[in-house]
Amino acid sequence: MTNGIQAGRRETHGYPIDKWSSEFSTPVPLGFVALTAAAITPGDVVLEPSAGTGLLAILAEISGGRLILNELADTRADLLSSLFPALSATRFDAAQIHDHLDSESVPSVVLMNPPFSVMANVTGKVQDAAFRHIASALARLAPGGRLVTITGAGFGPDMPAWREAFIGLQQRGTVVFSAAINGSVYARHGTTFPTRLTVIDKVPAADPSLFPASLGMAPDVATLLGWIADHVPPRLSVDLPKPPSPTQPSAARSVRGYLAWANAAPAMRKPTFAPAAIELAYEIIDAVPPNAARLSDAIYEEYDLQSIRIPGAVPHPTKLVQSAAMASVAPPRPTYRPKLPADIRGRLSDAQLETVIYAGEAHSDHLAESWTVDETFDTVNAATDGAHDAVRFRRGFMLGDGTGAGKGRQSAGIILDNWLRGHRKAVWISKSDKLIEDAQRDWSALGQERLLVTPLSRFAQGKPITLSEGILFTTYATLRSDDRGEKVSRVRQIVDWLGRDFDGVIIFDESHAMQNAGGGKGERGDVEASQQGRAGLRLQHALPDARVVYVSATGATTVHNSPMRNGSASGVARTFRLLPAPNSSKRLRPGASRPWKSWHAICAPAASIPRGHSPMTASNTNWSSIN
């Protein structure tokens, strides 16, 4: 038997009842122990993120708690709905429960038994599955609330493999109790895998590196119950938000009572499935005409928004500058209005919000010409009149800001704008797999669930990507993996997941890693196209409607350092369609400070295209003022 065990999930003769075949229901004695540790009162709101068929939910209701139930698997969710007909149980992936629940669903208690090593729509074991579930549920829990979870015995703060994860978790909550119990408690449920009960109160730990002393492994439920009585502290006070209606019908104790409750409170059965969002309001202003007299003799001028003002937006925490040449060129007046959370002005600076606006402006149109793409995604030709397979490429956006401007948050803001418009799939490509932590941090900084950023490495090459939504993170090195026998390439694997009509966001972070995508001339003759560059172009060729964002502080030191080929539509130069200019590469001198500004000044007037975001430089950025 595998080691995933799920609360409240009934089976027949110890076998799971549906496709999530590694999950087993919680024994009643262990459920009673968890209930004791939770100390639920009639005033509590209890969330069970993976409620199964309701065993723990029943115990919580008996204690007087008002329930918030969620279950992803269809069979168990149907059974749950039959048991609690008056409740609108949601069917989200519990590993992302905080991101999905509506803003009014705030529990004072979380009672959970997450899968130990199984993730929805992911093939194979996921070692941090339980941690993902717990972290998301803890984020949803009200301050001062209590989370009680049943996990595998090996998942604990005293285990070296998990110590750092729990230290990070204690930035938001304090582990007040954790003890393992012998697997014999599950013997009648089809497995003897040892488990653990952990109690977390949502208050930051005074010292995140300190944890309760280990009590070892309890041989039976009675011993564990005694440990809880001796070592689990009393509950903290919790201030819950007011319920959406002035009065709430009391919980009924029969099916007839439940049906009456359902008829009395129909509004309670309509959860919100998307975070609240508004169109970002900004004002168009008249840019000051270029005037050499107002420019200083310095190479750089202080940066400020020139064509728009965003009421309520905070200034960037440190000074931003742009070249004197760029300061003399007025940016266009945008019309695009991003759709973002209401609190976004406190999370992104005015300069960063300007990036989201201009990215949306660029993505709002397509290039004029039509093209055909072959099955290898390598060859792009001008389409003949009436070609049935002709495509038009959407314009892209180049983000060339310097270090300190917050390109990660700007990228996350562009994705979030599209996410709230219904584009619930995105791809984020960077140079190193370790940079996924930066991407998750930047996504979380905008108030979103960090674990929605999922590594492609969780899906073996050749296997389908089964995520229903999310931000797929991968590296250029992984992207260039070609077909291996029956295993399709990584590019085609991603395309199959997104669909050829995909119109969401692709972030090419550190896009200069795709340099020399089209080959070129060197001092010793022709230079072969780079594998990473070709892989990046294949992905763009295959998804002509994608909203592409190139991100690089050094991407324009030379034309060949860009993922776009100079003057070549087959290179998908979708941010700036550079007109043929034989000597343009000589104008961009290697080593020039932020030469992208000069590149834009050279190419934009000739190509008659919208301007990208003005590149910036900054140092010693203090992000404490932008939460």
C-alpha cells in the first residue's frame, strides 16, 4: 500500500473508492483525537480542505462548528453532498485551497488529513504534497486559529528533511504539538503506515527554529490522547469576519432539517470562484514635449511616468533612472486597462504597474502579415493568399529593466492580469530550476497562492501534463530536450498541455539565454543556431496567439543576444518588428550601459510600433514599503 491517507474517505474492505487510489479514510478513534486537539467550540468555523465523505466533518459538526467543506474527487464529493445537502461543498484542488475559496470563507479551525505523497493531476509521487496542502490551508486560517493535521510519521519538524520547511512555516504559525502514532491504528482500513498528528496555531513563532520536544511514537490512540491533554496548549482568541448575512440558520441534525436550511439560505450555496478584481484606473496626461533645455548633462535622467498617472499607486521604493535619449521621447498614450486585485497599488509600484499596462497594450494586437508553420515548429514561411493553415503572430513585449526594478513582480503582474481575465494557464521559463523559488515569491507577493507555480520536472518527458490550471515553470535547458523515441519533446509536451489556440502568457525570463537563436556570422564564419534559442523559437512558432514577454536586463547588448532575429519574421520578433537595417547591429555596441534604450530609439520610429516599458536601473532597493 502507498502512504497517502485522506480524512473522511470511506472505502469498501479497505480499498479506495475512486481513482485517487492511495488515499484511505481516517479511523474514528484517530478522528476523535484530532477533534480533541482542535478544541472546536460552537462559535468556530471549521474548514476541511479534503473532506472526503465527511467523517471528520461530522465530528466537527457534532462539536457545534459551522462547516466549510471541499473535496476534489467526484465520487467522494457526490457522497459528501448527499451527507450535507444544505452545504455547498466546493471541488477545488486542496493544495491551492487558499487561492480558490471566496474572501468570506475564513475558518478559525482547519481539520485536515491531506494526501501524503499524491497531487491532483500529477503522475507519480510528490514528496511535498502534504506540505503544499498544509501551507495553503494555514494561509487561509484566521489569525489565532488552530490547524490540526494528520500526516505521515516522517513529516515532522524533528525530521531533518523537513526542518527547513517547518522553519519557514513558523513565520506564519507556531507548531505547538507533533507526535507520531503506530500504524496499527489503520490496520482495519487497508494499511499499517505510521502517521503523525501535528497542531499549529496561527501566530508567528518567537523563534522559528525552535520546535516542541519530540515525544516519540505513541503505541496506541489512548497514549496519544494523553499526550495531547498534557502538552497541547489552550486555544488562542480568534476574531472572525462577520458572516455575509445578519443571521445564520443553525445547523440541522436531519436530512429534512438540512433541506429546510438549504431553502432558507440559498445565497450561502454560491461561492465565488475567482478573486475579486477591478480594472486598474489611470489618467492620461500630456507628456512634456522633448526639450533639450530641460535635460541635464548627465547620461541618465530621473525616471517618472510621462504619459499616465495612476491615482493611489505608491512610488518605486528607490530612484529609477533612464537614459537622457529615452527621457526626450514621449511614450504613447495607452488604452489598455489591466484587471487586477483592488489592493494591487500597495503591492506594485507605479512604475511596475506601468509595465503591466504597456504589456497589455502590446498584447492587444497582432502583426499584419500571415504565416505558415510546419509540424516541426522550425520553419515559418509567408502565407499565400487563401492558405487554410495561415496564422498571425500576436505582438510581444520586451521588459528590459535593470536590476532592482522588480522584473519578477512585473512578470507576475502581467500573468495575474491575464489570470483574472480567465487565462488560467501560463508558462514561466528561466535559466535555473532554483529560480522557481523567486517566481513563487513574486507570485505570492501579489497575494496569490505561491504553489500555483509548478515545476515542469514533476511531469516526466513524454507524459501528459495533467494540471487543469497553473503556472508551469521550467528552464531553457529542459526546454531544449528533443524527442526521445516515443517520448515527445518538452516543447511539444508543453504545447499539448496549452493547446495550439493558447492565448495566455509565456514569460521568457533571462531571455538572453536564447541568444543566437537564428545563427549568424562570426569572425571565423557561420555560427550555428543555439539549441536553447531554437527551442524558444519553436515554442513561440507553435503558439502564435500567446502573449510573449521577453525579460532581460542585458538582452540588447547585441542583436544576436536577443531571442528575436533582426528583420526576420521567422525569428518572431514580436515586440519590435525591426525593419532590415544592414548596419543596425553595429549601432549597438557591446558593453554599452542599458543599450536597449538606444535600440528602441533607433527601431521604434521606423517600425511604427508601440513602445515597450522604459528600461530602468536601480540599486539597494528596499521592498519593505511594497508588501
